[in-house]
Amino acid sequence: MTDTKAVAPGCLTGVRVLDLTQFEAGTSCTQVLAWLGADVVKVENPVGGDPGRRTGATTPHRDDPYFLMYNANKRSVTVNLKSPRGLEIVKDMARKADVFVENFAPGAIERLGLGYDVLSTLNPGIIYGQVKGFGEGSPYEKNLAFDMIAQACAGTMSITGQADGPPTKPGTTLGDSGTGMLMAISILAALYQRKETGKGVRLGVAMQDALLHYIRNAFGVTTKTGKPAPRAGAKLVGGGNPPGDIYPCAPGGPNDYVYIYTSRGNPTHWPKLLEAIGRTDLIGDKRYDTREARVEHEDEVDAIIAAWTRQRDKYEAMRLIGAAGIPAGAVRDTLELLRDPDFEKRGIMQTVQHPTNGPFKMPGWPVRHDGNVAVVTPAPLLGQHSTEVLGDWLGMNAEQVAALHTDKVI
Amino acid sequence: MTDTKAVAPGCLTGVRVLDLTQFEAGTSCTQVLAWLGADVVKVENPVGGDPGRRTGATTPHRDDPYFLMYNANKRSVTVNLKSPRGLEIVKDMARKADVFVENFAPGAIERLGLGYDVLSTLNPGIIYGQVKGFGEGSPYEKNLAFDMIAQACAGTMSITGQADGPPTKPGTTLGDSGTGMLMAISILAALYQRKETGKGVRLGVAMQDALLHYIRNAFGVTTKTGKPAPRAGAKLVGGGNPPGDIYPCAPGGPNDYVYIYTSRGNPTHWPKLLEAIGRTDLIGDKRYDTREARVEHEDEVDAIIAAWTRQRDKYEAMRLIGAAGIPAGAVRDTLELLRDPDFEKRGIMQTVQHPTNGPFKMPGWPVRHDGNVAVVTPAPLLGQHSTEVLGDWLGMNAEQVAALHTDKVI
């Protein structure tokens, strides 16, 4: 499967995470903790579970790839949160947990009776994380939000798209996963601190606020110009050092482009590029010799490069330009990436055997620890670990768990 | 300045970070550690320092906002890494450090004599983090990469843009900051683990690999369709539940749009939306009553909504639709966001007093710890803390530091 020794980093062995998340912003956060070795137990509604299981699902009785992507390495327990006994079980689990994470709609967890005031009384050491769309005290704090709403409200759409076209949603679900990663950072820092203090903490992050973290360059542009940062196609929002764009390659498909970039910090990139594309005749030409000159003649510069890239496929163009020491990258699509054996060989993607979906290939945690990657295990079926977890965490025996099933508590 | 009690979370008090990063992928990572309370010391070349100080700079003798955004809360020490004495100083600092982070070009840190084999011998507990463009063992591992190269090669551009347009770069610099956040997570997990084991670790992440983490939904689409995930404008890459798009608002400026989304998980959103836009006549209309029907008549659905949104500005549209319980978000630009007092009031943006740039407003760490945010302090001037840090970390006195200055070692 992989040439890389795939062993879980196990940094968080012994850390128990009580996971009341769904969809992506919360689930991406807790999955990272699972990859790093924590015991993450996902508590789900016995009727259907995390709605993310069926988001976009096209096959009956099978969890959608969307769910599989964000719930690997977790265990699933079903609990009916509307039953008093179910609620008691979750509170008992909270007593045993180090971390609690939820991303319900605003106010929902408190209405369930599982707010921070309640859980921190039961367990003063608990690290309690909440992900919402808008921040506490924001004019929109009670509003529902999903990834695309946050991306609209936080500026990412305004700086994405063609210069003369409409705002465009980045294809990345950064409002969700980008926020989840920031929450994971604060949880880990709080766990570290707790080793000294023993004290828990309430953590909160809003998707709109988190997205600002990822567009700081654009705020820098606005600081300098006093204007909204523009949309710039594939060029840099802040201008940059031409050339810096995607250039069309053979055979002309929708993703047959290569990115070529000359760094402002390295004035040798431009003459090296001219050499790589066989245009040494232009080295020293005053029309193109400085950044300022190339900004002025940017269309000509782009045409010179495109005349060369059109003769080659994107991988050959990337190889030749890259070998000349100039930053270059083929525009790759998701099918090319999923089929590229390189990622599986290095353990960056892994194929899990899912009990109902069969073999499923997905990206794992991309950071290597001493050269090793975490082993990805498949996302759990709904309630797959109820007996196991209620035994591990709460000391129940099989009969007790069976009785809870009969009573529709789990 | 802010209504929120702004106190540093201080989770990482006592953690020393030796920071040899530049530009953004590495600097964004170490800045987060600083926000969370670590003592982050940035080691810079005495001649010019981090090239990020001048990236895009338009004012002589002032650091660019780009630098200020990623180096707040750090201290700066100058050291000439090409002088043997300078190198010894960095090694002495490595003996005292808990964490080391670098993102030089492939092979550069090892050529300097500061590779993991060297530093881990001096300090077996050191957590050594490296950010590169491409992963070890990848066919491109020796290639230079910047954010846009990684975004081309990792698929984010292929899924961003209009359906009939070219690949588009997301305006977010996710190849840089997105990668930096994943490295921060692994560093924090390793710090936690080290409390038990005392052992250090070598961490490595590649920008191309890290970006795959943020487009897992698109890989899920490819898994189901067997095709590359498409570009979809502002709609969802995976289709979704119409309506779900940006709709034009008055007065028709480049960012005068509102995002409106009806969740697949909540079938009441559509009739509620019809009520909110005064089209109760269409409730129950078979042309639009189910997801499948709306997919078939998506253009008509979009036209019905746009007829209403065009009569209002984006904030009013967001308010009215949001109040009806339907996810809605105005498309905001970076100037609107920077001027909105809400973020400063809540401590999500903070204004620092920079010694040469004057007041500078920037986003801080967006996760609240017990309701508080970390205080942002301005990015350091080049070498601002040389005397202080060489005293703190290495016990040098002012005369010894002055002699190093004279000898051009620092």
C-alpha cells in the first residue's frame, strides 16, 4: 500500500474526546485529534446519525464519501439526546472526557442541557470547544451559517474570480475545515496548558472570524491602497512580479495549464526562464528586463510564454521550467490527483476498507512525524462502537447496553 | 479598543520557539504559537532580514503589511548564518529551544549545518518542523514552490472559477497559511506528547500534500462520478440543493451580491424562503417543490430570487432572509470588513502601534479562550530584540552583544 512506515503518531494517546459534531467544521477538527492518537467518540442520533452521512448520498444505505472523509479513525455511539436517560449517559461520558466539541446551530447545545456551565460543573478539567457561523456579540450571532455563507461574509469570495467577473466561491471548504483546524490548535494548546494547571477552558470560534485569518494578504493590500482587494483570476491579488499566471498547454483541456511564477526576491528567474523557453534573444531586452518593465508589458510577456507552453503538455512544461530552477506547477484536477500513485506511495492518501462502501481512497493527515504517517481507519458505521465504548468509558456490561437499545435510549 | 477582555491565553507560556521561517507558510505557523503564549524568536539575516519584510513593499524603510500580518507577537534577533560564530549562536539557541521551525528551499537548512541530525544531537528533546513545497519522495521534492504553485498542483485551482471559464486561484493563500496551521497542530501534539516522553521529533509537511486536506469534498465528488470535480462559480462543487448561489443586489457594484442557500437537510427552507420574498403563491408549486424539481428548473428558481434581491442592498437582503431562518450572507469585500467596527469590538481584529508604520489594524487569533482573545503586539523591527534575547536565552551581557555587532556576526 505505502512505502512510508505508516504508524499512528500516537501523540494524544489516552486523550478522550466526546464528539457531538456534524457536517464538517466540527468533524474535521475532531478527526485530526483522532489521527494524532486521541480516542474520539462520536455521539449520534440513533435515527440517521450525523446528517453528514447522507449529505449528497446517491446510494441507499451507504454513507456518503463526504462523511467518510471527516470521520475516519473515530468510534460511533448512538444516544437519544431527547431521552432523559440518554442525556445522563452523555453527562457521564463528559465526566470521563478531556475534550468536548460541538457545532450545532446557535443555542442548541445549551437548550439540550449540555452547555459549558453544566459540563464544567461535572468536570472542571474539560476543554469545551464550540464552532459557530458568527461570533458571540456579532450582529449575526443567532444566524445559521454553512461554509458558503461564511465565505460570502468573510471576503474570500470577493477576492476570488476573474477580474471582470462575479465573486466566486473558492472550491476549498475553508469556512468549514479551515475553522476546524484553528479550533484543533486551540484545543491542543489548552491540553498542553492543562498538564500544568489541571483547569479546563471554554473555547469558541466563528467561521466568519476564522476565515479572516486566511486572507491577511488581501487585508494588507487594502491597507496600502485604501480599496477593496480585487479579483485577479489566477494572478496574485496583490499584483506580483510578472510573469505569474497560468499558461495554456496542449492538448487544451479545461485543466491543461501550467502555473509559472518568477519571484520578486530572485531577479535571475526571468533570464533563466527565457533560457528555458529558448528565447535567449530577449535576455537584456529593455521592454522586459525589470519588474516595472514587465508590469507595463504584461500582455506581451504572457504571450511570449504561452507561445512556448502551448507546444507542450502541462507536465512536460512543469518539468522543464522547474528543472531550470523556476517555480512552476501543472494545474491538476481531482481525478488526476486521486489516480496519482505518488500520494499513496508516500502515505499521504490511503485506501481504507469500509464495511459497506468497500475500498475507499482518501487523504490522511499530511504531516509526517519522524517520517511516518498516521494510519487511516475507516469512518464508523452508525452506532458501531456503542457496546465497546459504553463498556470502556462507563463500565457497562453487554446486558446493560442491550437494555438501553431495547428502551430506545441508544 | 475592544469590548472583549483581551488577555493572552498564555497556554504555551515557557515554550521557546527558534524561528528560522520567512514569507508565510512557516511564519504563519510560528505566529500562532506566539499568540498562544510561546516565546517565538525569529532569527534573521542582518542584511534585510526575512525577505517578506519587503515583499510588495511600496514605502522605503518600512516593513510591508505582509510582514506585519505574519510576525506579530514575535521577537527578532539578527544572526549572520554564514559566519561560523553566528552558526554557533544559533546552535546554542537550539540547545535552549523546545521547537524549531524552518521553511527554506529544499536542502538549504541541511547545507547550513542546521539539519535535524545536528540539532537533535545537541538537543534530543527538540521538536523540529520543516515546511516544503513538495513532499519527501515526491517526483518534485527538489522543486521550489510558492503558494500559487502548490495551489496549481494540489487541485484547488481546478475546482475554482466559473463553469465555462479557466482555472482560478482562490484568493486565500491556503498553500501557505493552510499548511502552516497543519504544522502548528502537529507541533502542539508533539509538545503534549513530550510532556510524557521527553523526546523530540522531526515533523515535515509539504504544501501540495497539505492542500489535499482542504478539498476532500471535491475528492468525494470524484469518487462518486469518476470525473474531475468541476468548477461551479459560487455554487457547490458537488451540486447541492437549489437555490444555492450568489444573487445580485442593489446598487450593482462588483461585490453587491447576497448568498442564499437552502439546506438539503431542512426541506422547510424553500417554503420559508418563498414567504420571505413575498412569493407565497409558489408554495406547493410542483415545478419547484422538491430538490429534484428545483434542480430541473434551477434557472427559473434563480430568476425568482434575483428579482427580489435586485430591489435591495446586500445587507438588507441578508437581514431579511436570515431573520426567516434561512442561511444567507452578504458578499463582503476587504475594505468593508476592515472598516466594520464589529471585528475590533470583539477583539477579532486589533490595532497595533507599529514603531515605523504607525497604527496598523490586523486580524488576531480568532479562537476565544474563556471568552478572551490574545493581545496582538506589533511585528518586530529587524534585530529589535537581539540584546534582550541573547541575554535571556544565552546569558550574554550588553558588551558581548555589542562585540558581536562590531564583528558583523549579528
